[in-house]
Amino acid sequence: MNSWPRMLACVLVLFASAGAVGSLLAKGSARSASNSAPDTGSQVTFNRDIAPIIFHSCSTCHHPGEAGPFSLLTYSDVKKHARQIAEVTQARTMPPWLPEPQELKFADDLRLPNSQIDLIERWVAQGAVEGDAADLPPQPKFSQGWRLGTPDLILKADKPFILPADGTDSYWNFIFRVPIEQTRWVKAIEIHPGDKRYVHHANILVDRGATSRKREAEPGSGFGGMEIRIESQVFDPDSHLLFWKPGTVPYVEPDGMALRLDKGTDLILNTHMQPSGKPEVIQPTIGIYFTSQPATKLPMLLQLENDIKLDIPAGQSDFLVTDKFTLPVDVNLLAIYPHAHYLGKDIQASATLPDGSTKELIHIPRWNLNWQAVYRYAEPVFLPKGTAVELRYVYDNSDDNPLNPNHPPVRVRAGNRSSDEMCHLWLQVLPINYDPAQGDPRMLLQEALARHNVEKNPADFEAHYNLAAMLQARNKMDDARREYEFALRLRPEDAAANNAMGSVLLAAGQPGEAVSYLSRALQTRPDYFDAHYNLGNALASQNDFAGASEQFQLALQVQPNDADAEANLGSALAEMGRFSQAKTHFERALQINPNHALAKENLQELQRATNK
Amino acid sequence: MCARVSVFRTNLFRVGAIFLVSLVASEFALGQHNAFDLDGKIIDPLQAASGKIVVLVFLRRDCPVSSRYAPIIRQISAQHERDASFWLVFPDKTETSQTIQQYLHEYSYRLPALRDPEHALVKLAQVQITPEVAVFNRSHQLIYDGRIDNWYVDLGRSRAAPSTHELDDAIQSAAAGNKPAVKQVRGVGCYISDLE
């Protein structure tokens, strides 16, 4: 009997080593801290060597109330996760930072130097020793609540989203209705996305036309969806990247770059959440910080994309999509935000300057949607007119991509669902060195981008529409009309395109033709204020004042406080000899806008006419 | 001596190892290293199994991967209720019965839980990570230890849905009186050795 334990002990060793081999195989290439080479260096201690790294690079998220699932503030905290920390830093899973090092530096770079990763590994291999208490640096202090101080306006989502205990990731959009009576300028928005442990990232979109409200089942309920589009009726390009991810330090816009908020503007918080194993109540809050300084610098978000080329055969592991756009004006590049879904593998963007030199703007060799982020450059990157900005995204639609949502793989194309793909790159640029007399340089950018998109994809409705809108804004009516015609061939019933075409024809003195387009716009969208208003004008141009007054009244049912519609309604009624009613509407227009010139003028005219 | 054993002897020893597991199991409750239920009583889950398959599920409250598995663990345990006794095992010695009770409540568990402060069950089950499981057949032989399925690729990346189901396969094999095709696949999560 005495010999049994020895033999069995020997077998246990064999078992253990078999297990260790299995462990390495199961984890692929990830290195285990305890399997590292024997330490030949000096003793590494927590207090002297490791605490400074942890306090600087980990504790920001790993403290109570933040996104980290456990705290990393003390020796005991860190010791309880020591081997795990060694493994995730080796794999560069933590701290979460996707871009490779490059010449153009990013602000708030979280990437650990190799020396620190090696130090952590040695510390764990040596037994995770605490060391001399005198060596321990002071624990970092984190303020609770609002990082930027008490906001001027705090908005809480009307209703929470209940994150299910299990299943796939959830995407939910919260609408914040901003209760302001006049235009205000915003220097910062601090996003508190709810329980930060379960929210992976959140993005604010500015909805100036309150169009997203239509997607709510009931007011305040929010709505689902990974990708949303905000419709804009006028040229007012998106300008700011309002983004939250774990560890985000709230960003204060530089002087002169405030974000405009008008009365009636909604802020949409697009939120990506991951189930925790139990139902979670997610109810975000945002804090808005106003400034009295209006924007004097007007940045713009340029979107490079090539979704039309996203048609990835099942099984293909290296599917390349590119897009190249040449800048029509000098810009400073301020920030970059790449976006793909679960098939994204290698994400690159570069700039080729007119002198032939190139700059790597970003390179993410191991894309991970869960850690997507906006990257702000430490210094603005000057890109002169004529610079070609190029994106190169590689997708892996094979079964070797463990994140592939389809098992077995299927053909994947562009779309808004997480199982679809995307090939998007946003650049926040600030036009510089332009002549203000030549107009808004953002219009040149928008027009160049729309032309680029039309060339890429002649069947791109939005590209034709946007190009037409830019041409219309620059008073190139014939060109605008041609592009609207292209757009309407692609979507004959589209309300916005029919309305725009009607407005071009009206401006060109062809009210008869305008009426048919405007009427079609209203067939598609009966509550379309602009189309009612334009149709009223078109009918008035044809001396159909009864028809015109009816359209202005319908417009006012949609937007009761529009001074122009009230003034025009007054004019139509006056033309019909209904002076008393006309007077009421002129006065109403002046109540809304005391400086309304047309209403003032017509009211005086009316008084002269009735005094005769 | 171990390095020089022949293949034949190795095979023999592996048979012997199963005896050892049984031996340890039978001595377990009497040994110096014990696991406790939430009333503080020493429990040997294998002895308490009364002929059922035993599944030990190792969890850490501070391990988000462990917690995300709660619905899956609940589902698999309900599915095999007739054949298998499930125990949730908490190897963190700083856990108390109260903190575990609270956790079970939050994650809607109705499974018995054990504290394993001295890692007696960890050693018996040969697990290294939370969440990992150990499946013992009706003869108390350890037939599988490791991950529940392949949902997690690594820390920070998980599949939309798992495509392999090692725990479920092992229970089904044990119920049919067989051994599973896979005996051990390490999990993704938090190291139990960090708790020592």
C-alpha cells in the first residue's frame, strides 16, 4: 500500500501536464503568465513597480461606479486578478486601445508600453509580492458624479431600457428633448450612460428636425436599432463627435467650436449594451454645459464609406473594401472614428498629400466592435487641398472569425443590423485658409463628397439628393434640377426629393410644374410642413388663393408657430378680400416674430386698404 | 521517474488515477480541507448525490464572465434536473454565506451553493478558471472539467452564440453511461489561482 500514493502522485503530474497542454491549445496563442520564462531580473513588487501602472492605466475604470467589473485600487484587489491582468495586458485586450502606434499621436492614448507589460508578467511569475509599504504611491482619487462640475442642464431618459439577462447585445436609442426656448451654444456634454458596467459605448446624434420621435412606440419610450439615420431638411452638417466609452474623460470643445442647439432639437443617445446574466435597468442621463460664446469655427464630419462594395461571399477571410476622397479645401483633421461590425478585421486609413507624402491616420489590425472609439489627435493634422484620404477595411467572413454572427457563414452585405456589415469612417475636419467671400467651405466639402458618392454609386439616392441640395444652395438651379431628377428616378415617391424639386421649379417660375411635385410629396407625407408651405406659394403664384390659404392652414396645423406661414396665410386671405381674417394672421405672425418684415408691411397695406 | 514511464504504464497509471479520484472523494469529507454549504455545514457533493451525476460549477462574483453565464447554467441545470445534481461552488475565501445568498438571488439561481475557501473542490475538479465545470459520473469519476461551451473566445470577445456545448455533451454522455469525446477544455474567465 505504501507504494500507491507515490505512483499515483506521479500519474497526477502526468494528468496535470496534459491539462496544461490542453489549456494552451484552448487559448490559442495567448501566453499564460505562469508559463513565462524563469525570472532572471530583480524582485518586482506591487508597491514599487506595479501600483503606478495600475493606478495610471487601470483604476480609472476599475473603481466603484465605473465600467470595470471589479476594483483595482489596492494590493488585495490586484492580487485577486493578478494572472488575469498579466494575460489581458499581454494580449493587449486591456487597457482597451485598438490602434497601433503611429507617427500621428492620439490624445488619451491608453496603450501600455511593452516594458510595463513585461514587468507585470514578471511580477506575477515571481509570486505577486506586495513589497515595502513605503514604496506605495498615493491611491488615485476619483470624483463622484459630474466630472465637469454641475451641468447647466441635466436630462434623464424618460423611460429606462430593461436589458435582458441573456441573448445577444442590445442596441437602444434614448431621445432627450432639450427644453430650451432659444438657440444656445454647448461647450460640453457629459454622458452618464446608466450602469457603465453593461454599456459598451454610446453616441449622441443631433436631431434638429425631431424626426426620430416618429420611431418611438410612445413618447419617451426610445426605440431599438444599432444604426440610425437622422434626416436633415436644410444644410446643417453634423459637426461634433459626441461619444462615450468606458474610461471616457468628458470632452470640452475648444474655444469657438461650440455646438449649436436650437429650440426643438432632440439629442439621440445611441447605446450599445451587453447582457450581464441578470436583467439590468439602463436609464442614461446627460449633462449639458452651455457657453455664451457662439461658434466661430465650423467643423464638419466627413463620412467616407463604400457600403455598395460590401457584398462579402460566405467563407471569404480577406475581403477588401476601399474608398478614396480628395479634399477640395485645406482642413485640420481633429478626430477620426472608424466603424465596422463583427466581420471587420483590419481597419486602416491614410492620407496622401499633394506632394506625394503619406500619413497613416489610423491602423487597427485587430478590429473589435465592442471597443470602437472616437480617436482625437493630440494635435490637429493639417491636410491641404488635394489630399486624398483613403480607407482600407478588410473583412473576415469565414468560420475562423469567431465573432462571425453566422455559423456557418452566409453572404453578408451592408445594412443596419448587427449581422449586416458597414464600412464607414468619420473624420472631424475644420476647414481652414478659405476665403469667407466664397461661401461656407463646408458646402464645398459636402458637394465634393456628394459628387464622389454619385461617381461611386450612380444609384445612390442620397448622394444625388445631397448634391442637388448643394447646387440649389449655390443657386445653380439647372444643375440642381438635373440631380433631383436623378434622385426621383431612383425614388419617385420620396417626399423630400419631390418637395425639393417643387421648390426649384417654383424658384424657376414654373409653379404649374411645381404643384404636381409638391402634391406628390404630400401624398407620401401628409404632415410635411415644407411641402404644404411650398404648395401654398405655388398655388398663390397661380392666383389660386383659396387653395393657397388651405395649404398654409394645413402647414400651420403641423407647425403652429411658424411666422412665415401665418404671414402668407394672411396674404392669401387678403387677396381674397377677407381682410379681417387676414389681419388676425398678420398680427399672429408678428406675435411670433415681432420683426417679421412681410407681416408688418402687409398689415400696413391692409390698414391703408381698409381705411380707404 | 515519471518522465521515463512507458506508454503502457502510463495507461495503467491513468486507470489508477481514477481510483485516486474516488479515494480522494471518499476521504474528502473526512479530510482537513472542506467545502461548506451556506449554513456552514461540511458538504461532500459527491456523497450527497445519491447515484446522480454531479456537476460542480465554479463561479466568482467579481468575474463578469461567470455572471453572464447565469441564464445558461440555469437552463442546463433545469434541462438535466432528473439526471444531475448541480452545485455552484464559490472558491473565493473572502465570500460569506450572505454575499453568496445575495448573488444567488440577483441572478435567480435556485441551485445549492458551496463555499470552497480551501479549494478542496477546486483540486478535486482540477478546474483553473471561473466559470468552469466538473462533471462526475454516477460512479463519482471525473469525466469532464473545463468550459461550459465556447461562447467566449477570449476576455473581451464572445460569439453571438456558442457552437460547441461541452457541459451539455458531458452530462448526456454520463447519462448514457459513456465518457464524453472531450475530457477537458480550459475556459475563458478569471483564474482561481489568483485567489490563493
